[in-house]
Amino acid sequence: MSELEIRGLRVSFDGFTAVDGVDLDVRAGDLRFLIGPNGAGKTTLVDAVTGLVRAQGSVRFGGEQLLGRSVHRIARSGVGRTFQTATVFEELTVLQNLDIAAGAGRSVWTMLRRRRGVPEPVARALTTVGLTELADSPAGTLAHGQKQWLEIGMLLVQDVRLLLLDEPVAGMSHDERLATGELLRRISEERTVVVIEHDMDFMRSFARSVSVLHAGRVLSEGTVAEVQADPKVQQVYLGQASAAEPPPRAAAGQAPVDAAAREA
């Protein structure tokens, strides 16, 4: 059974169709990567799922229809997202950021005052994202990758069941990318994770399944190996392959899709 079921999703802006009738199924516990050239409609698709743009069609999560709901109602349904730039409260500590994220319905004073103990969901999120030792540090002092992990932790304390992450490893060091990939693997043991990504090395290392978008439509789906072997994907990324002939080999032994993705 699909956790996220999208049918006929269409988003248009002033006559331009950014998402053009997308059908997409993501099973519970999947670690799905959405890839494709710039302008393929990846971020717009996530915007539609989370209520940031108006869309036509159907988006169901856990059997519930999301289209037509407000951003806040969709979030309360267990859907959360991150953006390309981490949105954390930099003047507050890591612990306070998590406490605020977990504190819907509580007063600001209650959320910010000193506690004798850390709430169990917050402590668990700190451990999961590897920031326990930095709990009392201002979020603004964190490294770039750590801010992304904090933002993911802020979704975990809200008990989000579907995480939609927009290029979570952009600008990260090699070690940070590896740590982030392992974090997403751990999270997907209990939740569903969808990642928009351009880093093909990262995708190849951690994706369980892949959907390729092009011109607002789903071009190909499958495992990493299946998608990279698809002649349609090779043609879109290289602009010169055909189903009848293999694409030119990429430099340094990389798969053909890799070189083009870095140009996108």
C-alpha cells in the first residue's frame, strides 16, 4: 500500500505548466529520491503536496486527501518539509529550537524557560540527529550540515510521518553528506522520506527508489540501476543518446547520468 499517492497532479503559473499530470506512489518506509534537470518540477511538486501552491488532481497521504487543505492542516496530518536553506532560530539554542517545534499549543514562555529535564521526544530527536552534546549551543554557531540536521530534528519532534527534504546535502562536506545519508536511512526505518537531490553520488549511495522528473512529468522510476540504465533518462541528461544506441561514457568512470546532473 502506498503511503503517498499522487494522481494527475498539475500546477500552472500564468499559463506555464510546471507540473503536468504527475502520478506518483511512495510506499511507507521508502527512501525515495526525486531527480531531474533544473525546471523539471521537483520543488513545485513538493510545494503542491505541502499546500504552498494551488494544484489540481489528487494527493493522498495515509488515505487522506491533502489538496485543498491549508499548510497548517497538512502539517498536522504528519507531513513536514525542509527547504534548501535551513530555517532555524539562530539566536536560540538547539534545545530551544526543538522545544519550540514540539510545543504546539504551549505558551512561548513555557517553551523557552529552563527545564529540570529534557522532554523524551526532544531527547530522542537530539540523539537521532547527533546533536546531544550541542543541545545548549546557539543554533547560529552550528556548522552548515548541523543546521540541516537540526531542522530535520524539528520535524521529528512533531512526529512527522512523511519528510520531504529539498536538497538536504547541498553545500555539505563529504563527511557531512555521509552522515546525512546514514541519518536518512535511520529515519526511514520508521517514517517515509522523499528527497529532492542533484548530487548523484549521494543518490546512488542511499536511495531505495528513484523517480526522474522532466518537463513537469515523471520520465522514469525504479531502482538506481534501473533508472540509470533507462535510455530515456540518458537522452534527457545527455541530450544525444537514443534508445537504439548507448550514450557516450562519462569521464572518470561515472555513470552517464552523473555528469549531466551536475550541469543541471
